[in-house]
Amino acid sequence: MKLFLKDNKGYIITYFFSLALTLMYCNLNGFIELSENVYIVMFNTFILLIFLAFRYYQNRKLYGLFMSGFTDLKEVFLELGSGELSENVSKVLKELHNLYKAEILKADKLHKEHFRFINQWVHQMKTPLSVMQLQLQQYEGEEEYDNMQEEVNKLKEGLNMAMHFARLDSFEKDFLVEKVSLKKLARDTVNEEKKLFIKNKIIPKIEIDESIEVYSDAKWLKFILTQVIINGVKYSQGKGKELVIKAYEDEKEIKLDILDEGIGIPTKDIKRVFDSFFTGENGRKYGESTGMGLYITKEVCKNLGHEVEIESFANVGTKVTIKFNNQS
């Protein structure tokens, strides 16, 4: 009602101003008696109120929409009233919705094409990468072997991350929930990254009981663990001695901890490490950080219904904790 009165303020002011001028003119020229003024004011005001009430009734839904706003796109198709203003606003909203829908479909098409291209590109790159790895084996033991192997590993890691990032938008089509043994998962992941541990002289330790199992997607969970391990080793170069993977459970949840003895994360960066493309002080110092590993980890955990937390102290180390609901 407040908005309606503001919208019709001009009508009301014009009416009273015109009525006052008319009465003044009629009284000065003796056309009406002074006692008739009250009757004329009451009669004309009654007509104004009837007009305003009818106008409000016609547009009441429109004014209600202006005050409350949209809560659902479907409200665009609601009839806003029989008034000319309401009908025209309703028509404009429907046209805007159609334009918006067309833009969404266009953007969705481009996104799907981009997603298809990334997937095809990653798979195409895997073939020459595999060939490079096979050819590289014949140079094992030579002086340049380690440097070349390191560059090949970087390519492999980058392609793996690009593929998983591209799959985030279609996550619901690419996961399978099953019972996963945390000890087996940790052991397999560490074995795959054993060259990384040997090169950086870091000892992995797995402290997980055989009986601890969680419901999750083994493939995505392995990707998460790999990202955390690579980060832990990368930022422990020349300092860390051990990287510990341990798990424990209680009545409510199971926790998987990955602890390193690296350089740690500065306090000012700790709240932003899960932001996309955030590299922080360590990323700029060590270089070659995409800022996407922990972001993808966070998104995957969210999609799987897990929680991920991180604690870190400069020059002490970092602990990443993944929490699972205990459904045993």
C-alpha cells in the first residue's frame, strides 16, 4: 500500500490542488454558497477514493511483487492483474525470461563444447605422454634422466588435474559410492607416488587399521589423497622427514589425517587456501602452483558429502583432515 500511495502521489496532489483552485474561484465569483464547499469536497474525494481503490485492486499483485521481489523464476508467469500497467509489466517479464533462457541455453552449449574439448584434449595428450615415458625408460641411470622424468611427471599431474576439474560440473554422472578401505587406498596412492617420496627424501608412514572403511568413491578419493600428498611433499623439500597418513574413528565420524613436516602455510593465507587459483605466499615462492589442487579437493569432498579441514603452522607443518560419516 505504501508503494501504491507513492506511485499515485501525483494524482492525489493534482486532485486536491485543482479542487482548491476550483472552490476558491467559485467562492470569489459567488457561484456557490460557502456551506456547499464541504459537500463538494466530500463528494469529489469519494470519487477519488473509488478511483484509487479500483486502480489498486487492478494492480495489487504488481505492487506486491515490487515490494517482495522474486523468490522463484516461475513467478515470472504469474498473472499480475487486469490493469494495463500490470499486463504490460507481465508481458515484459515473460519476454525477459525468454531472452534469459535463450542466453542460458547458449552458454550451456558453449560450456558443453568446452568440456568436450578439454576431455578430448586430455585423452589425446595422454597417448604421447605414455610414449615419452616408455622412451624415457631406456635413458634411466643417465645424467639427464631425473630432470626429464620430473618434467614428464609435471605434465602427467597437470593433465590429471585438468581432467578432474572438467568433470566437476558433471560430477553426479561420474561417481560410484562403495565401501573403501582407507589403508588400501593410502597404500596404493603412496606406491604410485613412491618416486616423488624417494626424490625428495621423505618417508611416508601409514598408520591406519585394516578394519577402517568408509563409503565413498574410490577414484575421486584417491585423487584427493594424491593432491594432498603432492602438496605435502612439494612444500617439505629439503626440510620434511616424514609424511604421515593416519585414520581413526568414533561413533559419529571417521577422520583421515595427512600430516607433513614442511614449511607450513602462513596465517594470512590459511583461510584462502581452498579458493580457486589462490597460490598464496608459498605458491609464489616455490612457483609452478596452479592454486587449483585444494580447490578441487574441497569441491569433490562437498559433492561426496565429506568435510575437509586444514591446520598449519609456519615452519612446523600442515595437517589436512578429511571427515567421513561413520555408517558402520
